[in-house]
Amino acid sequence: MACDILILSNGPGEISTWVRPVVAALRVLLPDAGAVRISVVLSPCANACGREAAMAAALPGVDRVQAAADFFPFLLRGKTADNWDWHTQGVVLFLGGDQLYSVLIGKRLGYRIVVYAEWKGRWPRWVDGIACMNHQVVAAASPRWRSKYEVIGDLMADIVVDPTLVQPVRDRLGLSPDQELIGLMPGSKPAKLSLGLPFCLATAAAIHRQRPQTVFVIPVAPMLTLETLAQFANPDANPDTLLFEGCTTAELVATADRLPRLRTATGLEVWLWPSQPAYDLLSQVRLCLTTVGANTAELGALAVPMLVLLPTQKLEVMKAWDGLPGLLANLPLVGDGLARGMNRLILAQIYRQGRLFAWPNLWAGRAIVPELIGPLQPHQVATQVIDYLNHPEQLAAMTTDLQSLRGPGGAAARLATLVVTALQGDRLSPKEYG
């Protein structure tokens, strides 16, 4: 019998680190796309970059994708933008967003519901299985529903770097044995790039002046064009380049015989790595400067030492809050002012309570990677980076801490097995919502 697997997801990090390995594992167990269709439906996400649908559609094994802009009509009326048909038997698999969506859609379609829970499994009465990242999720569950919970591990732990790709990476960058590679991850959305790229370039220039053996590379975010990225290093297109001391401009240089790069006004070249996912590249960096977000989870899974940067010179760009604060901050005309006010209050609370943002720190419950928050300046961050490079034992300790957070591999395969088991169950009675 033909069946459907409907994957609910939302942001770019979830697509890269959850949807990608799970779809691959499902296709190992269910290789016949004619018998089992895999659809990805995206819900709105505050951290979305706008290219999530294209990212999901590019994954091998995915048959069809609906963008986040069409989500709520589907949730309320049960109709996709392209009027998809649905087989009578199927499973809704939650891999990002609001777990309630999986319940509403699964009940409407009469499908089994499987949820991947990183922190907490919600709505256990209404779902058929909750795949947990760790035992803490199970311990927090009501004893009444605990039989529905199963620990499968961390999907991030399934990130594996092919060791045969290590030398090709170094060859493509032209790295000599005495050169050290530093990664720069300034973000993918305009709000982050407008501050993040000039800040990272200025920091790189400050480091390079004292350590000329350093080489810098930016793993270009999925679906972000090189031309778009380069605009954020141009003061004519991005006035935020003038917000930091020592900020430098850069132009895109692309030739057929070498990787593209950004060449700064001082002559420093920062390589641009267009291949995704860039796990082979990231496994070679000594240290990475990154914004907050899903990239901290990927770096943590690869055990890459990092400094997490959150410069606050332009508070109105920080609008990725959940719930009512996020809605208010994104209102036209008044949103910027509200965002500035809310962010001042939030930052004051952060300083008092020591709130953590990076995913590895949240998982560990302590700061195992440094988070630098405030009116940062490039030369200050450069000094801290150089101190780490001068004390490799500190970087090694950070790597060890990150490795200790990783569970055993195979989580994607275990989740795929749960989905197949649910797929073989009896059909539920469809219900109408909206």
C-alpha cells in the first residue's frame, strides 16, 4: 500500500541537521519513492532565512516541499498551495517548529504522529511516539505516558566527517602545515549579516596583523549568493560597516582557478567556501567566530572550538524573539523602537542572570564555549582569539567538553525505524480542525 511521510520542520538549522540525516535514514529503509512519499511542510520561523524550501527540496529523497508562507492555510483548511493528494496511510514526523502543529495535522489526516523531542515531549496524550534526545526528556514526562517515550540520541551526533576529505580541503585552500585556519560564520539573514560580516572581517584583519600565519574562511550559508554576501562588506550598500572601530570593507574576487574570496581594503583575502554542508571544512578550523543560532549546534556536534558573538551596537536588528515580543518587534514603523526597548531590558536581564544562548552551553547547562555579548569591538575579540591560539591547551579542553556532550551515533536510523513502525500501524480516524 502506498503511504505518506509528512515531515514538519521550520528553520535552516533543523533542515540541515535534523531533516537531512533522517530523510537519508528513511530512504535506506524505504527506498521505493513510488510506495512511500516523503513530503516536507515548513512552518514560519523567526530565524528563517527565506530559502528553507529550496534547501529542503535539494535534499535527496524528498519528493515535495511546501514553503512556510503557505503553512497556515494548510493548517486551518487542510489544503496545500499545490493541492497535494494524500494516501490513506501515513505518519506525521515533527522535526522543528511547534509540536502542536504535528498533532493538529496528524489528526486531520488520520496519520500516526511521531515527535522528536530535544528538550520536552509535549501533547503525549495525542501523539503515538516521542523520540527523545536524552533520558532527561523521559524523566520529565508524566508516568502515565512514559511508555510512548523512547531515547534515540542526538541527531546532531550523526554528523560524520569523511577523513579522506581532510587533505582535499587543505589543498583547495592552499594551506601549508604552519598555517592555522579560522572559520567565520557571520550569519545568513540580512539582520545578522549587516553587523556580523563587517565585524568578522575587521576582527580577522586585527588577528592577521599580529599572526600573519592565520587563514580565514567563511562557509557560505545555503542559498546565500556570493554577490549578496559581498554587499554587506560594501559601505555604500551597508552603512553598518561604520559601526565598529577598525571596520574594513571588502570586494568579491572570483576567478576560475581558485576559490572565491573577499579581499579587504588592507589586502587580506578571506576564502569563501560555497559547498554545503561544510562539515569537512569546519573539521579543519582551529577556532570559529560565530553568531548565535543553529550553527552553534553544528559546530558543537563537530566539537569545533568557538567564540559566540552577539554585538549589540544596533539593538533593533535583534527581533528573533518568540511569542508576543517577536510579533511586536516586527511591526512596521514602530517595530524598531519596540525592539530596541525590549532588547535593552532583555540584555539587562542577561547580564544579571547569566543567560546562555549557544546550543552547546544550553545542553551542558554551563558556559563551555565563550559567549561575548555587548558593544563589542573587533580589536577586543581579536585579542581573545590570539590568546586562545597562543594557548592550544585551552582549545583542546573546549574540544573535549564539546565531545562529551555528544551521544552515540545512530539517532537518525533509530528515528527512521520508529517512523516505519508507526507507518505499519492502523489508520486513525480523521478529524476536522478550522
